[in-house]
Amino acid sequence: MSFTDDQIVRYSRHIVLPGVGSSGQKKINAGRALLIGAGGLGSPVAYYLAAAGVGTIGIIDDDVVDLSNLQRQILHFTADVGKSKAVSAKEKLTALNPDCRVVAYQERLTAGNIMEIMRDYDVVVDGTDNFATRFLANDACVMAKKPFFHGAVLRFFGQALTVIPGEGPCYRCIFPEPPSGITPTCSQAGILGVIPGTIGLVQATEVLKYFLGTGDLLVGKLLTYDALAMEFSKVEIQKNLDCPVCGGNPTIHELVDYEQPPTCELNK
């Protein structure tokens, strides 16, 4: 692969950056990332991966843009209200960087389609708004041996974890089962609009580091963020040998669609 004159200018800050250079930029350009959700987390992740030149970005989201989304979901504008989020995202990212191939999936991620959709991507990014989809994605990534970049936000707080199957713990090693019962609704819980931006940038950074093969990833480390105290913390997470999906004797051998109790995680 050789760069065009425009690409040399577009990616010049990467090309001159020690640790990236032209060879690293080519790795980024060859990268393929699937984003689950085009909402609060998916927006900053998508913008920065497209700007960096990630070659193919898939975005799956079956929702449409709502006026209440615009407080934090920066991929979408007022004129997009009522439009498919996946389509709105594709329009913005293609306009930002025509080098980037953007694939819009206007459907819900399920046990029946996740493996087929993931097949064409190198990594999967968690921008989900519910536990059911998150657990499904984690299980599928472990089974398919796909890196999974988790992120979640609530009120003034956020967290991130990178799952590299075979190298460290998965999401289920921390949270073995989806929560049951009723949790506060999104409107009751609230979210400071910038929090998804902070966590989404962490996820995008992790993805680029993975493509480049540089730096220390958040494997076995749960990063937490408290905006009120302006503090980041890292908690060491050990692989659970009894994990039902990645442990020594897994009990989960096929994917299922979990029931979705009301949740107040406002990624979407």
C-alpha cells in the first residue's frame, strides 16, 4: 500500500510520530472495527477512528435519532432527528474521511446475526446501552477470539476494559451474569453529556494501540473515571478460572439473547 499525496497530508501527524510512522499508519488503514451502537460512546469512538484512517468501520444500531440524544451523541445533528442512527453516523464519517469505508447495519444485534456480522472485522467496540447486548457481545467475542473494547457510563462516572481472548479476563470474569430485576430508568438516572466522550476516547485510543501493536492495553485492568473528583483509577482484574465463557471448563457453549431489564446506562 502506498499513500496518495492527500493521504500523506491527512495523516502527516501520524507519519511523523515516533511509534507510528508510515508503517503504523498503514496498519491503521488496514484495520476493521465494528461499533455496537452509534450513541454516546459510539459517537466519539467512530469520529476518532475514522479521522485516524481506520479502513473499515461497521456501525450497528436499530434506533433512530431522538432530540434527547443530542445532549451527548455528537454524531447526530438536529436535522437528523427521526433518522436511522446507523445511516446518520455513516453520513458524518464519510464526510469526515472518504478514505474510510463505513458499513451501516440498521438492525439489532442478536445471537442469530452477531457471528456473521463480526466475521468481517478485526475488533469489536462496546457502545451498547443495555446489559443483554453487552453480555452477548462479550460471549461472541470470546468464542470468536475477537478483541472486545468495553465501555460504560452513568451519571458522572464511566469505566473501560479491554478484552483480548486468551490473554486476560473477559467481561464475565468481573460480572458473571446479566443483572436481574428492575434498575432506574435512563431519565431518572441522568448523565453528564461529556462523560461518554471521555470514555469513548479511551476506547478509541485502545483500538488504535491494538492496531499499532504498541503500548499497554487495559487487559486485566478496569479503568474507572469519576468526573466529580476528576480522578481515573485502575483496578487489577484476574482471570476467573470458573468463568462460564472463558474459564477452564466453560458452561456457555452457544449464544443466547438475554432479556433486557430497564437499565440506566446511557451509552445510547
